[in-house]
Amino acid sequence: MSVTRRRTVRARRRPSLGSTADGILNGIMALAFLGCLVLLGIYVAGRIKRDAAERASAAEKIPPAEGKPAFPGDTRRAPAHGGGGPRASGPSFDQLAADLAMAVISKEISRFRGEGWAVANKEKAAAVAHGNLLARAGDAELADRVLEPADRFVSVEDRDLTAMDPREAADLLTRTFEKVRAGSCYRFHVRRGSEDRVLYVAFAVDAALPDARLTLPAKIKVSDDLAKQIQQSLWGLGTYYQQTYFTPEERAIVERCLGSGEATPEEYVFLTRRLIREAAPEANAEQTWFRSHLIELENRIKTAQVPDVVVGNDGRRVEGRIIEETPQHVKIQTAYGRLTLYRNDVREVVPSEEVRKEFDRRVNAAVQNPEAYPDLLAWTKEWRLPVHREYVAYLMLMRDPADRAARLAAGYYQTEGGRWVMREGGAQSASIDTALPATRGELKARLEEMGFVLREGKWFQKVSWGTGINTLYRSSEVKWTGQGVAIMTAREGESQLAVLTRTQIRPGGAREMFLCPTGPTGTVSISVEAPGEIVECRVRATGCVVERDRMGRIEVALMPEGGKLIPLYSIDSLSNGEYFDVTDALRGKRRFTVSARLTTTNDKFHTYARFLPSLPDTTEAFWVKGTVLQPAPEIDASWAGAR
């Protein structure tokens, strides 16, 4: 027996391996549990601290009640009203903010209860409270600081109202806000229009839900603050914004309410929400945009590209960069290639610096005399100055937002309702097209506008051209041929008969040289070949008949190549030196002939019909001038690269 007891004692002193492992596992589980508790405590403490910070931040945005802290321990003291100016009469800013919050909460309680008959009435009451608060707040921004009449609650204090039974949600709101003490702050998640917002609403004064049987007064006083804000915010911007944003009936409501100093609840909501909350900020935003964009355009004008311009005799303009200028021609690099313009085709060459100076001169004149703005706007379009044109348009809009020409130049279009809306792309969509056209159709229209002509896939430019016989005293490129005619001379204005009878003699006068028949009749022919296809043409072939009773006569006609004879003139006295427009007969031709039939009295003088009478300094006795087509290979290169 004694041996058995000793063995039992030894067994108690030496525990088994399994029981040791169980002890270790239990210790680890206890430590893990304690760690989870610590982490949970840290999370809860952080959440509480964050919520407290958010509430404190929200409280700072709304001033506390006069003489009271917003929260226990808050040392701030509030002014007696919302602004920093003189104290206004009526409820304080804090009281108005609390009234608005409670009116919106009361409206939401009725909505959750399904009291449709009360929701509309309470929303009107909330709108009135909102208008009162806006009038007192002045220019302060309240959008993210207060509830608004149309807000719909999603959750309050992290309680999801949409997941509850509607009546349960209404009861929760009623219990929570039946009476609210000053210094309280609540977290609201609301749906405002199509947006979700989270607001922290602080109550700086004691507040309570309004009576469920709330009724609106028949008339609401329009305070001096509200009337002043209406006058300054929108009515002071001019008739354009009044007529654009409001119908005649709505304008009549504003005038009536401002005149009488009171409004019905519906009119009051219109004044505070539609006018101050919506229309006035939009109108002010447009005026602000005009001013800021003008500053931007002033800077852009300094570096905006202004091309050199060559003005042709026909008024067409070629823009680009002048690379060579001589007494004979002007070479200009355009977006379509390098062009050579001959001096006799050029009326004026205007360097870019002169264009800039002319713009500055015209702008200064328009500032002094605003009636000059429309002409300046047209001038910038004519000279292809898109940035300058946009600048002028905004100067005009600052004076008159209703100016149609300025609106169109600035990139606006007008809706059926009469409002102006900015096009996509702004003024660029209405500006002058200065870029190289991408398609052949666009390029063709632009080149034809500049005076170029397309013939069988090749481009030609119009070039002025002139040739002829200046005087018979000198040789010329154009030659005449005759049959039965010769060159003779006489004193200027005198015939041989006058000399023979010794009348009208002026000794020492210049001797006139002319073609006349050697017999009773004679003919003169002058052939002309143009350097290209004729586009326009005028012809002058001077002739005169002296001493009408001697039966002298001159008949001049033109014969186009492959065409019919066209009479120009026939005279039996005096002279003819006018230019005849023969464009219709010669368009598309290159060659033609001018012929003259001369008839005179058959006596020993034969000088009564005189063709091409010339003195040494005579010019254009016979002359042809007009416009012809010449190849433009640089344009052909651009044409080949277009789609």
C-alpha cells in the first residue's frame, strides 16, 4: 500500500505533454481577444473625435446667438445679426436660420407621413423663411450651410430614413426635433435636385417644430433689405436682363411688390427664389465673364497674328507675309503658296504694323464715339482679324448685352425664347476662317473669293494687262497695217484748206501726225494678241474729222477671233477718244482685230479723216486694257494636296 501511494504522488508532479499545449493555446486566445478590444476602442475613439471635429467646423460657419456660445465651452460671442454692418430690424440671423431649418424639417415630416395637402403649403412657408434669411445674409454664401425648401432627407445623424417605414421615419424626425436646444448640431444627408449633399446644421438659438396646422399670412412685408437687394442684383443691370429672364407679367409682379412693399406668399417665393437665387446670379455671372474675357483678349491681341495685305485694283485682298517688293511686282507668301502680283494690279500694300495702328486708332475713336463700334466690327471681319473682332464684340456687349451683331460675333446663338446661349467652341465657331481649308470644296470657294479661276483642273490668277500704240511718233509692240492710207502731218487743229485760205493760222504750233487715206477711202487694221485668256477688256481707237462740209468719215469696228464684226463707232465730224467695253465679245478669247474705214473728199489734200492723231507726248492713241488669266503653279500645288 505504501508503494502505491508514492507512485501516485510522482504522477501528480509530472503533468502530461497534452495538458501543457492546452494551456499555451488558451493564453494565445486570451491575448488575441484583448487585442481586438484595443483596436475596437481605437476605432470608436477616432470616429467620435472625427464627428466632434466636423460638428465644431460646421458650428463655426454659422455665427452663434448673441451673447451665447454655440456649444458648451465655446468662447465665441455672436453679433446680434448676420452681417457686419449696422444692426437690422426684425428677427436675428440666428433666429431666421433656425426658422428655416425647422420649416424644412416640418415639410419632410409631412412628406414621410404622406400628407400631400400639407407638403406644398409647408414648402411655401420654408421658401418664405429662406427668402427672409437670404435678405438678411446679404452677399454671404449659404448654399452649403443651411437646409433649402426643396431638400429631401436621406438620413439624419447616420439614421437612414429611406430604409425605414415612412411613418417610422416621420416619428423619428418628430422626436428628434420637437424641441432643439441652442448649441445643438446635426448631420443631414439630403438630396438637392440631382445632387446628394451632407450638411452640418447648427442651432445657435432654441428652436421647436412649427404648429402642424401652419397657415401662411395673406401678405408678407418686403423688407428694405430685400428691396435693396432686388434693385442692385438684377433690376440695376438694365432692361435686357429684365426682358430676357422675366415675362411682362413677372416684371409687373416685381414692380408692384417693390412699390407696395408687400407680397403674397407665392410672390414672395418668386422674389426670393426665382429672382435673387436663380436669375440674378446668372446675370451677374455673365457680366463677370464679359469683364474677365475682355482682359484675356487684351493680352491676346498683343501677340495675335496680323497679316500683310495686298489690295488689288478690283478690291480683293490677299493676306500673307510679303517676301519681296519691287517697282514691278509684289511677292507674298500665303497659306496657299507664294503669289506674284504685278504692280499694275495692285492698288495698295498694307504691312501688318499699319493694320495694327489702324485698329488702335479705330478702337480709340469708338471708345469716344460708341456709334462707331458697328463699323469697327465690320472692319475687323473685312480684314480677317478674328481675335480683334472678338475683342470689339465684347466691348460692345459691355455697353449693350442685347446687341445682336456683337452676340453673333462673340459666338452666341439665340433660342426661340429670345435668350442668348454660347455656342460650343465659343467665338471660334463664329470667327473668321483663317485656317487653310481641308477639302477641295472649301479651298475652291476661298480661292474664287480671292479672284482665282479654275480651268480644266488648273488654277489661274487674274492679271491686269494693257498694250497698244501711244503715239505715231514712236514705234510700239502693236503694229498697224493699211491699204490706201499713209501717215501725214498738219498743224494741230488745222486743215490744209485752212492753211490754203489763210484762216485760223497759228504759226509755230506743234505738228500733228495721223493716218489718212491717200484717195477717197482707205482702211487700217490693228491685230492684238493677249498674254492669256481675256476676262475683261476695253478698247480705245481715237479718230477725228475736220471740216465737216468736206465729207470726211471714220468707221471703227472690232473682229474677235472666230467671231462676228462688232461696230465701235462712226463719226463724220469732231472726234472720238472714248474706251469701249468689249468684254462680252472677247471673254475667253486671246486674239482680235480692230479695223478703221476712212473716207475723205477727193481733193489734193485728203486729210479730213484722221485716224490715231498723235503729238510727240500723246498717250494711248490706240489702247487695249483689261484683265487676263495667267497660270498660278503655286496654287496648283495646294490644290493637288487637298482632298
